[in-house]
Amino acid sequence: MESDSLVSLMNGDSTSLNQNDTTEISREIETTINYKAKDSILYDLKNQKIMLYGNSQIDYGEINLEAQEILVDWNDKTLDANYKTDSTGKKIGKPVFSEGNQSYETDKITYNFETKKAIIKGIITQLDDAYMQGEDVKKNEEDELFISKAKYTTCNLEEPHFHISSSKIKVLPGKKVISGPFHLKFGEVPTPLGFIFGMFPQPKKKISGLIMPNYGEEKRRGFYLRDGGYYFAVSDNLDVRLTGDVYSKGSYGMTLGTNYKKRYSYSGNLRFNFNKSKLGDFENPATSNDFSLSWSHTPDSRGKSSRFSSSVNFQTNSYNQNKNLVYSNFNESINAQFNSNISYSKTFTGTPFNLSANLRHSQNVQTKKVNLTLPDISYNMSRIYPFKNVGKLGKTALGKLSISHRFTGRIDLTNGSVGNSLSGLNIINSGNNFNEQIDFNVDNINSIIDRSKIGGKHTIPISTSFNLLKYFTMSPSLNYDELWYFKKLSYNFNELENGIEIDTTNSFSRAWSYSTALSLSTRIYGTVFFKKGKIKAIRHVISPEISMSFSPDFTRPRYGYYENVQINNEGDTKLLSKYENFLYGTPRIGSSASMNFYIGNNLEMKVLDKNDTISGTKKIKIFDNLSFSSSYNFLADSFNLTPIRFSTRTSFFRRLINLSVSGNIDPYAFKLDSVSESSSGSRTVYQRRINEMAYKNNQGIGSLAYVNMSLGVRFSAKDFQNKDDDDKESKFGTREEIDYINSNIAEYIDFNIPWSINASYNLNRRKIGFRDPTITQTLTFSGDVSITEKTKLSFRSGYDFKYKMLTQTSINATRDLHCWRISFSWVPFGRFQSYNLTINAVSALLQDLKLEKRSRFFDNL
């Protein structure tokens, strides 16, 4: 470092200053200039110049300039920066000019700090994901760049793999980059790809602009241009996307989508799709109009007493078939069931009351059945203890007495058949039974309203508990229910037509009922300790419970809920409800006095664990729960014992494998009458369920009437990593960057997990007596593997056990080529058999720079 000294320079007095200095000239410049240099700083007093040599740096407001040599001219109000070359010709200390969040690496720069204009030679600059290089550059006072002989790319290498070459480019910081005539180059190899002008918006910024369409061909609809349109960046909190599809055989479509948010309040998106298909003969095509509507609204309800949310998915039954979504949305393309829910809830602060309202919709595009609930209103009073704080009563059974109240009311609409228990009876006006499904459209709206179900239900449970003999808990309870309807039925027998007429009276009607119960429960603990081996102890917890319940017979005339109706000219009668097939049903038929049994089991063991430095052991659950339950009705005239229900669930290997089993056993015997076999080989079993226990008829403890087994498997390389790796800190970026990634998840591929496998198997088996069992099985599986750091393969499929074949299958491959990505999707068989090969630039900035190759018969229909 050079010391202060006087030297003769430029025929005038000059002073060599300290290497770190500050000069302030208020009349010439707007603020203080800080400068330093590693080798020396020379100050020409006569010509008002400062020369900095060796790793020089100048800070002037938001401007920072670093270079090997810098010249400051106070008279011209300019900064000049240059590099030097070493003995090998390598450039050392190339000027780096920064202003605000913009930075330029150059060969030479001259900057006027009064006009804020600059002339630059050999620039390399980065604007978010974009990199620009140029030989001659001019910068104006608005920070706009005018670059000649420019290279525009998203590759961050000094010699990029590809770039857009243009004789001139204009850069509008934070807005867009505008280019004159350009063409694409790979390395320095030119291609014929280009255009007379170009406009590239800044990435991660919402800017309105054109959306380039995809092109290709389908067998049914011909050549197409898809998803082309315009993007409207209305504000930082609202955008609109309008796109369309056009097909050479006359089909077309439109999509309108919007995203919105309000910080600390809500966020959501809305999407509407319309598709008009013309299929078949060109001169006389079959046409169909389809649409879909999806709406998602999520509130930020932290600290708020009310909440409004929505998840709406509605579409015409043939939308998926005609739209063909196998590549854009694989899950939706194979989905037949759609559900919607719009909900509002309100909690009244400081009270036990809350209110909720829901509008629900369910739709199956295969059966074409639609169910609507408009609305479902629920009022709740949470459990209160009226005597809890009343002196000594608080510690007694009366102090533990609790009461709650719940009211639900709803209106159900459907286009499906409305079943009833009147089958086998001759109903004269049977047209009102709505036994057939109708189309869900405007023409049938009156019939759909006639099928509606309206009602309300009050539920008031009252209960308490107290300890009995120290180890037992006794819990008596009373449950009161009241149903509200706005009509009721009456029945009349018509002797002339030998049938029943059903009359409907539109008036308010109520039906109340009650039941009581008394339960006794406890817990039994058992532990076995081991002195040797890795297993230190096994603990078994048994939770038995016995309860008694009673409900009266509400068919008695004093209640007025049932009528004993003549059903034929022979004088036979049948008990019919005034609320037949109503929304919440009717109070039960017959009295019930039941004893209920329940036994729950929890089994776990304690084993040595080297990773636990405190206790040196860890707990492993053998069964999360293994339970058995049943009940015995003392007042039933037959079949007093209900089926024995059982269920269990467990997991293995840190919950990587999950297993659950449930089912029931029928304890009564079946008597086989006869078996017939048709010409096709199918069997028909004629049998009776008799009121005798199965073990008395040499049929064991009973027949396994139903069993369900679910097995889930989830493995990934992360599950086998050292736990210490999970504690390492990860930096994902700023909140804005994370929001952008979450909004554009398709642009990002996770190459960190080498592999993963997911599989789900479900088995349902039903068997009644001597009949052949009915077995339903489903299997789905998916996975991915990164065969190299930048190459990932993935697959998704399933197996149909009924037809003994694979279900809809897709195989995908992705290769990261630094600034490019190649992806391949293949549906090897089935209705959507096809492939899709895409090579595209990785950066979202050049998302339309891609090459696609699709199979000719895209949808194979």
C-alpha cells in the first residue's frame, strides 16, 4: 500500500492520497463519493481528476463500480473504468457496474453521474433468469439499455449453450426485453428459427402478454392449436388468463381462469372451460357442448371468528371424454367422481354456540347421477356443565353432568331414483315414487324439485360419569331426538283397484324419540419384562366396556308415527310410516333393550435404541388397536345377537407399511335348501338364516360375512437416510420465490430424491351363508427413480383383478440438460395410447421455446 506523497503528474501538482478516502463536493454531485484502491490513488488537483489503480472501488449513492482501473473526472462528471491484461493475455479486473438491483460486467464503461447515462463496451448482465451479452451498449437516465450485436439467453455460462442473436435489443428493467429481427443459435451454430421482432417479459413478474399455443394432431378432431390466448396481469393480487383451442374438423374450446389473493385475508382461483366437439362425419357431424367449472377459495382465518371457503368441481358428463386431459391432468382424465362444497362457519366468541352452512354437490360422470344439498345448516351448542361450579356438587356425578344441543337442517336434490320400502305393494299412484333416474337438465327441473327431501333434526345428549369401586367408570346417558318435516303421508286402501293410495299433506310435522344407556368401563394393564435381548418389555392394555341401552316401541298408536294399513282384498295389513323415505327417516320400529360389548386392545413393546441418549429405548406398536364388539337385544323375538365386529390397524418400519383390517362375523347358522346351476355355469343358492347359533350346527363360531383389508406401502430413499441429514438447514429462497414456485410447480423437477415407490392394495370380501363369496380388489402403484443426478424416470399404473389387466398406465422420463430439459411421456396401451416428446428451455422466461413431438393418433378414439 502506497503512503501519502507529492509527485509530479500531468504537468501539474498532484497529491497521492490514502487508499481509503472520501471526497464531498456539494456543488458538483448529489451525495458523497467513497472510493478505495489496493495499489494507489492519484488526485490531479489541476484537472480535477482522481485515478484509482488495482482492485478499485467507488460507491456513489446506489451506484457501485469495481474495476482494475477507474478514472473520476470532476469537470466532465464522468467515471471511466477499464480492465488490464496479464502476461498471458487474460483480462484482470473487468469493470462491474451495479445500480440498485441491476449489475453489469463489462470490458469498459463510461458513466456520467449527472445525466446518469453510460456507454459500455462488452457487457454481460443478468436480469433475474435472463443473461444478456453485447459489444456496444448505451444506458439512458431511465436505466434502459440499448445493446448492439446482442446475445439473449437463460444459460448462465460465459459461452452459453444457446442464445437468441439480434443486431439490437432494448432492455426495459422490470418490464420486458424488446428485440429487433433475431434468430436462434446453439453455441455459434445458427438455425433458421427466428422472427422479425421479439418481446420477452421479465420472469417472476406479472406482465400482460400473449400466450403461444401448442400444435399437434388428433384422430377425432384433426390438427389443432391449443391453449393460445392472452394473459392479463390486472394487479399483483389479481390476474386473468383467457385461452382457446381450435381444431381443423370444426371443434373449438375456450378457457377462462383467474387467480386472486388478499394478504392476511384470502386467496383462490376460478376456472371455466367450454368445449364444443364436432365428431364423426364431416358433413353431418355429431356435436356436443361441454363445460367444467372449478373454484377454490381459501381464507386466512387466523384470529377470526368466521370462515368462508369453497372447493367447487362441476362438469358435464362427457367433458373428460371429449376434452382429452390425459397429458395436461392425468388424475382428472381418469376420475369419474366430482365433489363440491361451499361452506361458511361462525363461532360466537365467549359462548358455546357456533353455526355452519354448506352447499354440497356430488356427481358421477359414468352413472350421470347428480346430488345437491342446498343448503346444509348446522347449529351447535358445545357441551356445557351447568353444575360444575356449584359448590361441592362440582366433584359429584351431578357436577359432571353435561348437556349439548345440535340442530341440522338441509334440502337434498337429486336426479337419481328415490327408493322406498313399499316394494311388493300395489301403489296406485306409484308415479310419485320416482323409481327411475332422469337427466339432470333444465327441462327436468320440476321433477327434480318433486324428488327433493327437506327436513331438520334436533339432537340433545345428556350424560354424566362417576367412579365405581375405584377402578371402574360408570356413565349413564339420555339421548333425545326430534325430527321436523313440512309434510306427512297418509294411506288409503282402494278395494276397486286392490291397491294403496298415498296422499301427501303439506303441513309442519314433528316426530320425537329418545333412548337411554348405561355403560361400565375400565382399563387393564399387563407388562412382561425381559432381562436379556434387545426386547426389554411388552405391554398389553385391555379396554373392556359393557353397556345397556333401551329405546321404546314408537309404532304404538299414541305416538302417531305409523299406520296399520290394509294392503289387499284378503284383509292383510302392514305397518307403514307417515314419513316413509323422508330425509332423516322415522323413529324406529319395535322396542330395544340391548347389552353392548366392546373390548379394545393395545399391544406395544419397548426395545433398545442406540440413538436415544436419555432412556436408551424406544416404543414400537404391534397393534395400534385390536377391537371386538357386538350387542344382544333382549326384546327381539329372534336373532338377538348382532354380528360380531372386529377391526385392527398397525404399521411397520417407521410407518412405511400400513395395514388395516375390519369385518364382521355372523354368529347364526344357515340352512341350505337347494342349489341350482344354469347352462352358463352360474350357481344359485337357496338358503335360510335360522335362529340358531352356528356352533350348534357344526358351523364354527359363525360365517365371515364381510372383511376389508387395506395395505399401503410408501418407500423413498429419504426414509433410509441418516436422521442427522434431516436436521440440516435448507434455504429455499424468499417468500416471493417460494410463492412463485408453488404457483408454477410444473416448471420444477425434484432431483434430490433418488427414488420412491408408493402402492395401495384394497380387498373386500362378502359372503352370505353358502353363497359364493364376492371379492373386489384394487391395486394402484406409482414411483420414480433418478438414474443419474439429472435424469428421472417415473411411472403410474394399477391392476384390474376382474379383467386381469393393467389399468391406465403412464411412463415418464425427464432429463436436465442444464439450461434445457427433455421430457418424454408414454401411455403404452388403452384408450389414450400415445406418446409425447418435449424439448424446452428450463427458464419460465422462454417457456414457449420448445419442440414437441406427439403420436399421430393422440387419443385413439
